[in-house]
Amino acid sequence: MIELKNTSPLRKSIDAISAFISEGNFRFNEQGIHFKAIDPSQILLVNLFMDKKHFDSFSVEPTFVGVDLVELSKIMARSLPTDKLRIDLTDSEMKVKLEGDFHRSFKLPLIDVSEDEINLPSKTYDASIEISARIMKEALKDASLFGSSVIFKVKGSQFFVEARGSQGTLDAVSKETKGIKVKASKDVTAKFSLNFLQNIIKEADAEEKILLELKTDAPMKVSYNIGKNRIEFFLAHMLL
């Protein structure tokens, strides 16, 4: 049995995952809840961790369960700010209870999902950019005016965002502000899908810090907190 008074971080975490992955395994152990999966196109790997100490109650036998994430997202969308969440697991279903002015109970059948363990990339990166979600979202909106992809560059202590299209171009460069911090051991250039990036960061609160870790012509790691949950995305690069 799991209880949570503030449902928002869990709801946003499920929404962030279900934007790419329709079903997957949640693993429960003495640390909390883990979720790792690769999207069907093999472009994105998602890694989510929810520490049990941030739940109001956490008493679950170590196990893993396959869940339809799209349906779970629909249930979580019905939660109200004043609702308390309770989750119970059986051998065949996940029971989700929302307790507020109404006590509502939903039952979601468990499904069989591949049990293969997914290993996270053990890559070293040449540059990292810590940037507020607000600034990052605006930069991607600028890029979307002209293309379906975006190029990230790091030169010294500056971060560049570029987009190219038949209708025009975008060239944006960071300046020294508290909203952007750049660290680099060498210059970096890499290209990524704009649509994937926009969906990756859509659940990040405006002033939340997003960490981008980059290497030239290599996948990028994007990570941030949703409440006290930590979510990581490993996004494949595109050819320049």
C-alpha cells in the first residue's frame, strides 16, 4: 500500500513518461519506485526514480508490475488538489484510490511487459548546461518557428541554440545569468529532434533547473526534478 497527499508530482511524472511510452514495468523495492523504458522508435530512454521517503506511506513487497501508462495517466488526470492518493497492488491489478470530497476507486489490470533489465548509458560528457525550464522552453519555441530539429553548441562558457529551415533561421546565444550555467571541457555540437525535446521538458516547472549533458554527435542526457522525483531522458542525436 502506498499513500501520497500531494498527487501532483506523481501525476506529472506519469505524464512525462506516457508522452513517449505506452506501457512499462514499475519496480518496487526498499528504496522506492523505479521505471526504465525505451520508446518504440528507440530514440529515447527514460529513467525515473521516486524515493519512498517522499511518500506518506510506503509498504510494498519488492516486485515489478506491468502497467498501461496511457490509462494510468488518464486516472491521475482525474486527481484534484485536495485528493489523497492510495495505491494497492494485487497479482492481477493496480487499485488507485482518490480520497477527497468523493472517495473514488479505479482498477487497472496489470499487463505482461518484457522483463529485460535496461542498462543506462555510462557515457562521459564534454559539456553541461544548467538552465531554467522557462528559458529552455522559450528557446525551443523560437527554434520551432523554422524547423523540426535544433542544434546545440557549447563554446567556452556560452551555449548556442540554432535552427534552420526554408522559412528562416534562428541563432541564439546565452549570456552570463543565474538562469544559465555552462561548464565545458571542450567545444560541443550536436543536433536533436525538436518535438522530442519539447515533450521531454513539458512537465518541468518554469523555474525548475534542467541539466543538459552533451558530447559532439552523441546522445544527450536531460534531467530535472518533478517535485522530489528525479527523471532522466537519454535522447539520441541526429546527423548534422
